[in-house]
Amino acid sequence: MAKYDPKAVEAKWRERWERDGTNKVDLDRAERPFYNLMMFPYPSAEGLHVGNVFAFVGSDIQGRYRRLLGYDVFEPLGFDAFGMHSENFALKRGRHPAEMVPENIAHFREDQLKRIGLMVDWSRQVDTTVPEYYRWTQWMFVTLMKNGFAYRDRGQVNWCPGCKTVLAKEQVIDELCERCSSKVEKREMEQWFFRTTAFKDELLDELDRMDWSERTKTAQRQWIGRSSGADVSFRIEGGPELRVFTTRPDTLFGATYMVVSPEHPVLDEITAPGREADLAEYRRRAASLSESDRQDEKREKTGVFTGAYAVNPVNSARIPVWAADYVLMGYGTGAIMAVPAHDSRDHEFARKFDLPIVQVVSAPPGAPDVREEAYAGEGKLMNSGSFDGLEAKSEGIPAVVEMLAREGKAEFKTMYRLRDWCVSRQRYWGPPIPVVYCEKCGAVPVPEKDLPVLLPYIEDFKPDGSGSSPLKRHAEFYNTSCPECGGPAVRETDVSDNFLCSAWYFYRYPSVEFGDRPFDAERTKKWLPVDLYVGGNEHAVLHLLYSRWLCKALNKAGFLDFSEPYRRFVAHGIIVKDGGKMSKSKGNIVNPDEYVGEYGADAFRVYLMFMGSYLEGGDFRDGGVKAMKGFLDRLVAACSPASGPLDPSPPAGAETLFWLNSTVKAVGHDIERFSYNTALARMMELVNHITKHKIRSREISSILARLVSPFAPHLAEELWESLGNAGSVFDSSWPAYDEDMIRRPEVEYVVQVNGRVRDKLTLAIGLAPEEIDAQVLASPTVMKWIEGKELVKKIYVPDKLINLVVK
RNA sequence: GCGAGAGUGGCGGAAUGGCAUACGCACUGGCCUUAGGAGCCAGCGGCCGCAAGGCUAUAGGGGUUCAAGUCCCCUCUCUCGCACCA
């Protein structure tokens, strides 16, 4: 090929791919299906972010590589365009999201995504905001409802008094409203919930067997937050039983007081006469505190004595009951037994209010006194009656619980942090929740034949402060008739959480043409679960957990025959600029279009993959893209017939064959482990080698075109064509390598004396130790170091190294 | 606080327990050029040395090993996740 002009080359191949349908795969005839999924973007008005490009290119490389290996690769992409982002941005611009979103999508796809050369079949694009899509999002809701996975309950929402609206959790930053910086309050409202807790154990246990990064798994484990312990009942003098959850029932003898959450209803029953005013005051103050204030660890503990006493079931000790906001109503039973000697929070509280601290687990010598600091480690029980001497956790826990269980005062219990998923959003820009409320029939799901419930185009989509969706103001939407009894009814006016749209989108891609079902059974059987899912770890919990959960629910309901949606998930890293996060305020946002325009998409792709680790993230430097353009220029110059005739016979030199074969091996291996930077470094070495030795080889050129094709697809196509090949390079195959060529007849032995490199000898491979010795001992350099010393030991590493140990 | 990951030249970063610093950037010198924000060649961790060579160096300290950036223990620093979760 002639002088490499990325602009012309890339435009040419963009058109060619589109014309020939190069990126399409026959979904029904594919014999070796490989579903290569990347997390679909939210099409922001700001345009594609360099982080998106980084993520997509890394995924695209896998898709293209797999295709060259002979797989039928399906690589779709779409747009996640419902939600707060779009709605708020439209509000800010004084425009309507229904107008802005299609514009943004068109810009993303036509001007940006198509330019970076992804192997995407755009005929299968998904857009979550079109009725053809959200009809099935609503179908998911209805299906979940019919199968007992959805229910209605009161729940807390974030309320912004400034904007007079409900905010999503993501819009609340440090307890302040993202838009007006007012302090966000909690409000109780009727909400729809999905029973994510129905599969809490499956969601947790299956993680152990999953091919995900440890980082991602840990995030999910923490979110589900399973902990095992016991429920213990304490009797309150003259009052009811008070149940607590504890992970350390072995420390019961050290429980010197109890604490209940200020929201706990039992307070109304147990507060002693004369204490009511203090309690009421404390509870009012606690209610007014924001969650972050309340959970601020640096904040001093507060609390108030209820005047009530409880009886410790193990030793009948009379212990006071306090109310304090360090105990949360939302976890466990909302009440705890406090063991200040062995829990740092209880310890802090006990010190502040001068409550007794009783040590019941022996600490190792040298540990601080429990009056100074709580001891949470291992040890033997003490001050615990007949349990003294037992190993606290391993022996004490079962012994204490079993004793109390016989009296019906305790049972083993497992606690979770995971909560059911609140899916109601009192906003406009989302799929209306497909439910009708009838006085006679209650909450009725909209029949499938009536889906979708269309989101009406309304001008006043701004939230008004009523706490309801703007849709509630529209009688023509709001008023309807009951699908069951035909009587007057009203529609649910909330829309569903954006995460519902994205929890199932990958089922839709292979089935987009089916207008009468969310996903086709045959297609799903063939293409799912997803073979490889690549995306950001910021979705480690919410999106990935919700989509796993939905898969299990659909499986239980009989719609899927598998229960995990992704065979493999790989989290890519985050790009920073000059060592820091990119942000508008720092003004260090990288605009991909500028680089693509100046150096070409291929150079930009190659730079993003070269600048650092794909899995850990990298540091974007301005000069880098240009340097990669230089590499591509050198590659073209070394490989192209236009820069001089290529030798048609295979390269002859053993050294060149070694480089060629070891590069092919290493590049494939590196792509498989997502080590793109080293794969590129290997290719650079090969290019350097053939440039330096002025090797002009058709075979090497053809191999290099294929090696670089996942990274620089346009350039690879051009090079491939210029070498006289018909058709796309992606319809060829990944080059093979010959292991024999990687084995050289002679290798450089490292000779160490006492572990330090003293000489290097070129020796034939496969030499016996005696033969090596003869050569090594003949070296004057080596002799200098062992002369006059006693040779104690010789270590041989075949074809690599010999270490002489001398004294 | 708990959990996960990381710390290597001026910079981005390489190294299945076996030659630390691959590859690239920046820099320095040279060639070519009317010119260079182009191209090519060479050098490039630190210290000593004309050189040959030697010593030293992977956050700090200890250990295992013939051999440690890599494995183990302690300390420090940074990033991410969870966080008054009993």
C-alpha cells in the first residue's frame, strides 16, 4: 500500500464493511457462536467519552480475535437512553428528552462509534426508549409481578426540598442535591419492589464458581453482606421480649446493656414513666439527622436511657436498655446486646455513658486492657460460668446458642445486607410501570396484549413537588379502566428504574426482529448466556447484580433454561489523565474526535491499548497517539509492497523465523489475557527486527497484517488487500506458529557465581551438565570469580542458567 | 475500621522464583535537509572509572531460597469497594 493516509483508508473500509455486511453474522446458521458483549453506553449530549472508546476497543479486540480463530462472533451495541441523566440534561437545556435522545444517539453512532471501527452489527441496535423495546421492559415487570417477584410497599425515598422532587440515589452527592445543593431528606412513599432477596443465597454462592475478577466478586459479596450468628431473646422487666441479632453469642456474659434504634416501636412500650420527654426529644433529633451525619464514624456516640431493664438470659443479670442512633432499624432486629469489652462501638458508647465493661474473652499477653480498647480477636472464654475455657468463636458460639435454644431463647440465624430492589421512580423519562389500580380489583398488571403502556409526550415533564410523577397531572394518561372488571381505574404514574431497562437488553439483541416476544427461544438457546461481557467495575454491584437476579427470576418463571446470564465478565480499568481523574472542572477531558481526526481511529485505538493495562487502566498522555501513528507508519513501510518488492519466498534466517514465530505465539497469548500493551510491544519488536535487517517478506507482511488487525482493523484491511488478498482480513484466520522455530539451536546461558551474573556463554541447547561445566570452567571470566574458592554446589536450569555456589 | 488491589528509570509501563528496567515517550549526540513539531543512526537508572569493569538499585525493614520486583512476616503510602451492618 502507498503512503499510509488514515483518513482515506478508514473511510474506504468503513464503507466497504457496511456495503459487504462484514460485521454481520448469520445468527441462525452460525456453527461456533460467540456472543461478545460490551456494556452499552448512555448517549450523553456531551458525546462519546474517551473512557467509552477505551472500553469498547478492548472488547472489540476480543471479538475480532475470536472471529479470526474461527468463531461466529456476534458483537452488538445499543443505547441506554432512559433515565435521570437524559431528563435532567434536557431540563437544563430547556428541551425535551424525546427530541434530544434521538439526536444524541445519531451523533454517537454516526459520527463517533462508527468512526472507531468496532465490529458491530448496527442492524441489531437496541434503544431502550423506543416503544418496541420498552414494551418488553414492561413485560418484564408484569411477568415478575405474576410470578410473585414484585410487590408494593412503603419505602424511603430521597426528597429534595429545593427542587421539590424525588431524587435517585445517584443524584444525591454527600447528602446534597446534585442540582441545587439543598440538603436531601428522607420521605416515606408507596413504592414497587422486586424481591432481589429471594435469590440472595444463589446470588452469593454462585459467585464462587464464576469467571469474574476477584474485585467484582468482592463488591457483590459485600453488597449482599451475609453474616451468620444468632437471634437471642431478652426479657424486659415488666415488658415484652426483645430480640437481638448477634454474630458473637459467645460473648453473652459480657453483655452489660442493650441498645435499641430510636425508630424501634418497642420504645413506646418500654419507656419508663418520667423518661418519655427525653426519649421523644432524642427520637425527634435522630429523625432529623441525615443518614450520612448519622453514619459518620467520627461523630461521637449519642444515646438516652429508656429507664427499662432487661434480663440477660445466660446469667440473669439486670442490664439497662438504651436508645441510640448507632443502632440501625434497617438491619437485624433494630436492637442489640452491647458487649463493650469486645466490640469497639459498644466500647465507645460504654465509656461515654459510664456503663460497665466486662471481659469474657481472654486476650493475648500485651494486648491493651479491655477498659482501654475492645478486644475482638480469638481467645478462651472467661467470666462465663460453665463455658469458661472454651475457644470463644469455634466452641463458645455453638455451646451458648445450643443451651439457650433448649429454653427457646435463641436460634442460629443468618443476616443479609441485601435489600429488595425499589424500582419506582417518580419521574417522567422512563418506561411507565404497567399497573392499573382499581377499587374493586386492586393493583392489576396491564395485560400483555395492551403493552406497551406508551409514555405520552408531555411538555411539562418537570417534577412539581407533589412527590408524584409528572404523568399524574395528565388525566388522559392517568384515568383508565380496569383490565379485569372494566370499571373506572387509574394508572400507576411512576416509571421504572433505569436499571430494569439494562437488566435484560442483551437478550434483545439476538431477537430484535421479533415483534411478538421479548426474546426468541431458539435464538436465546443458541446465543446465551453471553460468552464474554466486558464493562466497567462501577457497575459491579447494581447492574450486574440486577441482571443476574432477573435471569434467575426468568429462569424460575420458566422463560430461560439457565440462571447466570454471563459466562465470563471482565472489568476494564479506568483512564486517567496525567495521573488524575478526568473531569470537566479540571479541564482535562480528552475528546476522542480530535485524535481520531488528526491521527486516525487506528492510531487512537492502538494508543489506548498500548498506554497501560486494559484491566488496571492507564494514563493518557497527549504525545502518545502521535507515537502510535509513527509505529503504524513503520509497520506499513516494512510490510507494504508499495514501499518496495516483497520477497515471495518465506524468510530464511533462523533469527527472523524465531522472531516471527515467537511473536505470533506471544500476541495470541497476550490478547487472551487482555494484555494488549505487551501484545503491541511484541509487534513493535518484530517490526523493529525486520526494519533493521531490511527484510522484505510477503509472508511476514501477511502475518503482521493479521496480528495487528484486532487493534488497527482499517489499516489491516488495507494492508491485506495490498498484498493481493481478496475479501476481508477478518474472513481469513489467525496465523499459526511453529514451536520448532521458537526453539533455537543455541542459546545464551547466564553464568552466575553465588547468584550474581558473571558471564554469558552461547551454548547449544540440550547440553548435559558435564558439557556445560566444561564450557563454563573454560571461561577466564568465570575462573576469576571461583579461583581459590571451594565449589559447593551447582544449579542447572536447562538451556538458561547455571549458578555456581562457592565458599 | 473491614475487604480487594497496587507501589519498578525523568514519564507511561515490561518481567511462568532464574540476565530488573522489554516496548514506547521524553531527553542527549550525530546524519540528512533551504527548513523541521519530518525521517534515519547512536546513547540513555544511580555511583566510581579514560576504559575494561565493579558496586548499587524494584516504597522501608526482616525472613525463606543456590537465586526474590516476584514467596512469607512487619511497617509506610496510594487507589477502589463496603462502612456505627451488631
